Amino acid sequence: MRRISNMLRNKKGQSLVETALVLPLVLLILTGVLTFGIYIYDMMVFSLASSKAVVAGVGTSTNKEAAMRKTAKESIGCAIFVKSTSIKTSVGSDKLTVNIQGDFNFVLPYIRDIIGSSPKVKSTSVCFYR
């Protein structure tokens, strides 16, 4: 009887140690996957913002750059972890260009330490017209 109770006690301790060893790794992977998903979402927001800005520029006859900047600024408000954005627009005789760029800000600082730097989130849209 004593042997059985000793074996059960040892197994409980073993599972506690295994959980303590594996749980940090699982949480690290989970936060990495979530952060990568948010990064992809922010890239999609920037892509949609630059497309909307070009369409706004084509739709106006006066002050195309102001319309494109305003639309881009309104649209990138949905981005979750992006800071210090820059919006560059150019209007040519037959071409409109919008370039939006920002720094992705990690929520958990250890991910930035692992990667080494903050990645850029950027999108460029060009529209040719006559």
C-alpha cells in the first residue's frame, strides 16, 4: 500500500514540474501568433487606406492631395499597434500616388528583443487616369 501512495505522490509532482516547464513556452508561442495576426491586420488596414485615398483623389476635381491625405488619415485610425505614421501623396498629370508608412509597436517588449527591431507597416497605391 505504501508503494502505491508514494508512486501517486511522485506523479503529481512530476506533472506540476512538466506544466511549469511547458507553460511558458506555450504562452510565448501563443502571444507570438496573436502579435503576428495583429500585424497582418494592420497591414490590411494600411492597404485599404491607401486604396481609399486614391479613389478619393480620383473622385475630386480640386485639391486632390488634401482629399487623399484626409481619407488616408481617417482610414488608418483602425490600425491597432501602429505609431508614427507618415502619409505621402503625389499628383501627376496622369497618375495619383499614395504612400502610407508606420512603425508597428509590439505590446510585449520581449518580442521586439527577439526580432531586433520594429517592423514597418507600409502600403502604396497608384492610379493612372486620363
